[in-house]
Amino acid sequence: MPNLSVRRPPWNRIVGWLITTVAVMASVAVLNGGSARAVVLVSGLLCLLVGVYVVAAHPALMRNSMAVLLGAAPFARFPVFPAPVLLALGGGVILAALVHRAAVTRVSTLEAAVAVLVVVSALSVYPNAVGGIDLLQFSEWLIATAVMFALLRLPVEQLATVGRMFAYGAAAGAVYGLVNLYAGGAGPVAQVLVVLGYTLQADTSRYVFTEDDVVSRLAGSFIDPNAAGIFLFVALLVCIVTVSGPRRWVLAAVIGVGLTLTLSRAAFFSLVVGVVLVLLFQRMNAGRRVATICAAVIAAALTLTVPRIRDRLFASFGAQDIGSSARSEAFEQYTTVMDNRWLFGLGWGRPEFFDADAAFETNVVANSPLLAVYRGGIFTGLAFCLVIGIGIAVAYRCLRSTRWESGIVGGGFVGFTLVALQLDYPVVTIPQVTLSFSVLLTFLVYAQRAAETAGVCGITSMPESLRAPRDAAGSSTAGSDARG
């Protein structure tokens, strides 16, 4: 029987020759003592061609590398260009989704809400644009947000693989953070990240000042402990819903320990709220409910035995909490700052969005929806709230299912929305953290579909839109691009 499948163009061969040609040009430029600018340009072209080759021939390698880096070293940069590696990989994932045939054509309501947010945000850029920095900030945010669309075009098997890679990377990042925390901050261990564009100064942990001591917090490759709390929180949920067997609990334990030692109150209380919601709404038998309560009580008791964690939690929101005082002051000044700027906000290119010192001096409001309004105006803020609202609706369906893994993700998302998004803002201002939020939205949809596939929402078999496409010969192509 003749092969009826469509013959693909020889992308591998074409791009391979181009890479070889540019590599020879780069070698000649270096050997002949070419100018630094010429070497940089040729090297950049070589990297671009390699990226195109990977997108065309090995898209699985691109997205799995992005997932691992998101968990292990999200702030890595190229050695030649000061560009974030993670966003470059994210752009490659989006490009691969456009080049290769989509396995899933079903568009979820949550995706539609995110699309509305993208459109409204794009319209908010121009009125306050003062230069290329506005376009650059929006472009980075757009890549981080649009990764959700690319990932949800994958068949369930490949999407689950991306989730597992993220969990593995986060476990590695947590282990590095633990070693770095107890090895003295910017010590020899921190040298590992220098090759990834980190600086030793950026690897030192931030501190909590108490009456009697200075307490270190886990930051590691995540640089900021509050950002580390978000990365590890999302990784913990993704780990539970995509990893199975003993590996799930080992990875969850490692990620959980790292999450706890960040001393991020937003992440910790998000987790507590998520567990409470699971106990209240999840459909589970009495034995599993009792086991969940016992596990939660034991975990809380062990956590509170650590003095630094106990002091950090009990001192939250008190009169001596500097962070709470600064947060209250920012809320009080918010309406004054936004006076006559409600329609389009203050703009995307403001220094407080990409300069840590400027953000500290400005004391921007530590609330994600309000900061979205601050940056892009009231319509952008409403679109962001639309995404949150639909996400909570999806999360509730997961909570009401009998698949406990989906319930954990649903409860975790609601807890993250009610606590972390109200107490912190990296999801809005830091593209790498925005990408982690996009991954959380992606696997919230994954958790809902997994619950539906299990027959708990009226569906007894895998929906046709989630199946891998088949070629003309009738064979599945689910793993056709998994060679990477």
C-alpha cells in the first residue's frame, strides 16, 4: 500500500547546511581577528539558525528545555546577548505551535479570556509609550502569556511530559536553593550559575530582620524569595497532577521543603487556603478525607517546629512588619497616583517594572489586579480580573470532581488567587514569573480535562478534540515530534 502521508520539506537538511555555513563564517571571523561586533552578529545568527532548526525538527526539545529551565534557573541569560534564555525558548515554543499541526483544536473559555487580556493589553501600550522600552516590556509579557496557547495545542501525553519536566527542574532548583542557603549565599556553590548569566551578587538571599536575629530565606536561582515561592508553588501543583507513583511524593517533598524555606507568606497561605478548599469541596470518601486531614496537620506541625518559619508566620501583618506597613502606605497612595490616569494607566515602560531599586523607591502597590490597572489602565485590569474569575470557575469544577489531583490544582489556584495575587505583584511585572502563571493556567485547564476524561463531569471517554491527530494512513502522530 503506498504511503499517503504528506511529504515534509527537508527542513533538517536546509537548516543544517545554513548552520554549517554560518559556523564556518564565525570561525573565520574569530581566526582573522574580526571586530567584536562582527563576531557577535555572526554568533547571534548562528544561535538563531540553531533555534530555527530545533523548532522545525525537534519541538519537544524546545518545550521540555523551557519547562526544565523555568523550574531550575528561570533568570538565565545568554552568554553573548543579555537576553533571557527562558523567553527565547518560550518564543520557540510558540513558533513551533504555529509551524506544526495542532493536536488539540478545542479552545477553552479560559484561553478566550486570556486572548481578551492580550488584545486589551496591546491597546494600552500606545497611549503612554515613550520609546522602545514600552514595546520591549510588552513583547516579553506577550511571549510569557502566549505560551499557554501553544502548550494547550499539544496532546495530553506531551503536555503531561512538559509538566513533569517542569517538576524535575523545580526540584533541582529547590535543591540548589537549599545548598546555596546553607553554604553561605554567594559561596562556591553559586559559581554554578555564573555560566548561565547569573551574577554572584544576585545569588545572595534576601533577609528578614527580627528583634534578635537576621533570618536568611531561600532564593537560589530564583534570585528573590517571593518569586521563588511562586515558582515552587506552581511546580508543586503541576507535580501532583502530572507525576505518578513514588516519584510524585519524592518530588513534592523536595519542592515543598524549598517552598517552605522561602518564608514566602503569600505562597504558604495560598497553600493553606487550597488545602482547606479541597477538604470542603472535594468529593472524596471518608478514609481519604481523614488521611488528608492527618497529612495536613502533620505537615503543619513539622513546619511550625522550625523557629525561623514560626516567627515569620506569627509576625505576619503585625505592627512591626515593615512589609505590611509599606503595603498599607502603597494602598493609601494608590488613588492619588492613579488620578486622571485610570483609562490607560501609567504605561508599560516605567522603571519600576524592570528595575528592582526603582520599584523599591516607588513602592508600587503589592496587588496584581491593581498593578495591572496601574500599568495598562482600567480595561486591562478588568480583563485580568476576567481571567481570574473564569479561572476560579474552572477551579471549582476541578474541586467538585472526584479526581483528587484535579481538586488539588483547583484548590491551589483559588488559594493563589485569593492570597498571592492580592499580596504580591511579580506575576504582573516579571516576565519569567508571568510565564509560571501561564503554566499554572495551562495545567488548570489540563486538570479540568483530566477530570472530564475520567468521567466525573459527564464524559466517559477522552474527547475527540484531545486525541492526537492521525495521518492519511491512519497511524497516530502523537509522538511524531517527540524526537527531541
